[in-house]
Amino acid sequence: MLGFIAVAAPLAAGVAVELFIGLMVLSRGIMQFYYGIKVRHWGRRFGTYMGIGSLVVAALSVAVGGLLLINPIAGLKFLTLVVSMYLVIAGGFEMLHAIELGTVRGWPFLFLTGFVSVLLGVILWRQWPLSGQWAIGIMVGSSFILTGCSLAMLGIAARGLVSNGGDARVSS
């Protein structure tokens, strides 16, 4: 049900995801800051640089997390841009990997997956910043729907196993 709600209201779902990510990044920054202050021994090789680096990462995490929580729409647009770049890069490498495996049976499916990823990334990128208002919500909602359907099918199959006395060989 949450998947259908997310697809029906993609902006609200996207903002919810973005706020969750902002809260996680802010929490990480606070914990990193505490760690940076409390730990006294940073090791022999890097010594104080590790302590300073820890505090810099903490400050950056607090700043980014705070900005994501203060302005969720801008954060959502940025998150969509990052996802589109990820899809293009990861899809490109999947296509190269498929070409590398050209003699292996099934390589066209890997190539197709990579091509679809690149295509989706380019579509998001070309629609950006407008896509920032709907893309994350649609992707999360679609994921929820597919996961829900998969779990429902698994439940139906498990119920068939139980009604069949636990025999894995279900006759049609």
C-alpha cells in the first residue's frame, strides 16, 4: 500500500526519503564529532591529522545534514542529480562488463540492464531540476510495489508448500 501511496504522491514520498537521509547524515556528524573529541590516541602514523580529519568530516556531515533538513526540496533535487549520475556511470560499466563477457551465455541481459540504467539516468538528468520533484518518490514507490508483489508471491508459494504437506514438489 505504501508503494501505491508513494507513486500517487511522489513529491511527498521524495521529501520523506530526503528528510530521512538528512537526519541520518546529521546524526552521523554528531556522532563523528563526539568521537573526534573523545578519542585521544589517533595512531602513530597519522596522529593529529586523523583527529582533525575526523572533526572536519563531522562538521561537513552536520552542515550537509542540516541543509537537507532545512531545505528538503533543494536536497531532493540534489539527490535526484546524484542518482542520475550514478545510473549513467553504473550502467555504462555494466555495458562494458557485458561486452567483456561477450562469449558467456546471457551477456545481452547484462548489456540491456546497463543500457536501461544509462537511459534512465539520462532521462532524469535531462529533466532535472524538474525531475527532482518526482523521481525519488516514483523510484521508492515502485520499489515498494515490486517488493510487496514479490513477498505476496513468495507467501502464496509458501502457503502452497504448507498445504501440500511440506513437499517442495507441487503438482499442477
